[in-house]
Amino acid sequence: MFDYLIVGAGFAGSVLAERLASTLNKKVLLIDRRNHIGGNAYDCHDRAGLLIHKYGPHIFHTNSAEIFGYLSKFTEWRQYQHRVRACVDGRLVPIPINLDTINELYGLRLTPPEMKNYLASVAEPREKVLTSEDVVVGTVGRELYEKFFRGYTRKQWGLDPSELDAQVTARVPVRFNRDDRYFTDAYQAMPARGFTHLFENMLDHPNIKILLNAEYRDVMDEVSYGNLIFTGPIDEYFDYQFGPLPYRCLEFRHETHNKPVFQSAPVVNYPNEYAYTRVTEFKYLTGQDHPLTSVVYEYPQAEGDPYYPIPRPDNAALYKKYHQLAEQTPDVHFVGRLGTYRYYNMDQVVGQALAVFSRLAGVKRSEAFATA
């Protein structure tokens, strides 16, 4: 008899398994339909011995000292500041847009105040900011919107920015200085031995049993358990009763190259002419010393494993129906990006999982960390 059956061995499921097992002495069965733990953050060594992220790049960053401290119990860190370039007009320029982006693109020598004046002169403010197009055009104008955002967004989401909620591009800032870091969070680092090693340490507890290559419906019929924590797609759990929730999927093409360096930045975005959206070179992320290098090309698509909930009002309304159904389902808790149909960064998933644990344990959120 297990106290908890947890479906999904990514961050949400693994954090809850660790907390319940180590602090409440609960017996946990953690299952996943894949053949590994770690969810989409799973990393492994390829045939050449290069550490790669199988499901695209995962960069850890957070402003939460509590979340960083919690994860630090399971890994040492390699300090890492992520940088991205965009291939625009035959140039590789910083993204998010900063002072160097504008100066390099247009052959200018603007100062920060002059950049503010320039963007103000080309911006097209919208009376109501409802869509992603409204956000970008209202901030940087039509030309930069076309160069950097429209094509990338259409590839990434399969929709024009005018069809997407404002939150999609609101995540991408504009900087009036030369800071070319993609993130500015207080804590930015990569697990020194990789994410999978972090998960292995997190789940190394006698109260946790792990079952891989397992379909949850089969397991639910075969084992006894008290509560269910579900981190998979909420619409799948309810047999798509109200119809499927739309997701954007990804196809990955990994390549190993017989050279030490492939590109001049960890990630290069391709917003326009190419079928793929970005190329990641993993050695930048891992700090690995190796004579070869490995990259991955990302191709967004409509079908496949669900990755990104598509942020549109009609999709939010559909999710609300499933959420209401979930509220009426006793002893089942839905967590994570797929379980709550929200786009979360890794630290946000950890934070949500710890908040769920605090409710299950009947303790304050701060105590969820303190009992670690």
C-alpha cells in the first residue's frame, strides 16, 4: 500500500515525492511512461560522451533564495549566465533587444537615452494591449517586430502574434544598456553534473519506489494507494471530456560535430527564413571540455508530446472546465505545466510543487522548505 501514487517524474512529481517521503515518512510510488526520470529536463551522454539535453535546452534561473537553496541540497552548481543571439539580416545580434542590437543592426552609435528616443519614435502605442502583437509593436515598432518577433512566434506557436495573449511576448524585455544576458535573475546556474544527477539525488530515498515505462492507468488498476498526484495533461486524465487542450509540440534534431565549437553563442534564434526556431550548443551550458561538440535544432509542430500550453482566451476557458472537474475529484491533485495548463519555468514548477506539499502537509509554505 502506497500513501501516494505520483504520475510523472519531472520536477513537479519528483519534488513532491522527495518532500512527502523525507519529511512526512510517506510511501510513494513515482511512475513515468518514459524510460527515465527528470521529465523534459532529462540530460544524458551521447555516443561521443557529450552531455546533452534530450528535450532541448534547460537553463536554471530564479529569484527565489528558498527554491535555489532547496535544490542545492541535491546538486552542486556551475555558475552560468545565459546568452542568446538572433540571426537577423545576416547578422548575429543580442536578444533580448539591447543597445548593441540596435547599433549593430543599423550601424548606429546610439547612447541609452538616444535608444529610448529612437524606440519611442518608431513605437506604435496601442490603446488596449490585448495581444502579443500589441505588446511588441507598442514597444519597439513595426520593423523590429517583423525582424525579431513575428516570424519566430508564428513558427513557435503556429499562430500569428495577433492571435496570442499578450503574456507570450511580455516575457521578453527591451534593455537600454549593453547587458546581453538572457536572464537577470539573482540565481543563475546549471547543475554541475547535470539535471539527471540532481533528480537521482532527489529521489534517493527508501520510501520512494520508481517505476518507468509505465502507463498510469495500468498502474492505478494494479496497486493500492491513498492519494494521486497527477502531473500529466489534465485533459488526458479526464478522457478529453470537453475536447483536447491545444499544445505546441517540438521535434529535436541532434547533431555531433567534429570540431570544438559550432557557433558563437549558446543559443542562436532563427526568427525568419529557417524552418527551425533555434540551435543550441550544449558545451556552453555544461562547461564540458571535449574535442567534439553537440547541437540541437528545434522544429515546432502541431503534433507530438505536449510542451507548451497555447495561451489564448478560448483555451483558458476550456481549461477552466477541466479545473472545475478537478476540484470535484477527491484525493487527486494536479500539478505542473501539463496538470495546470500553464507555461512555467523550472523554478516556478518547483515553487508550485512545494506549495502543494505545504497544503498536503498542513504547514506554512516557509515550513515546506524548513523541513528539508
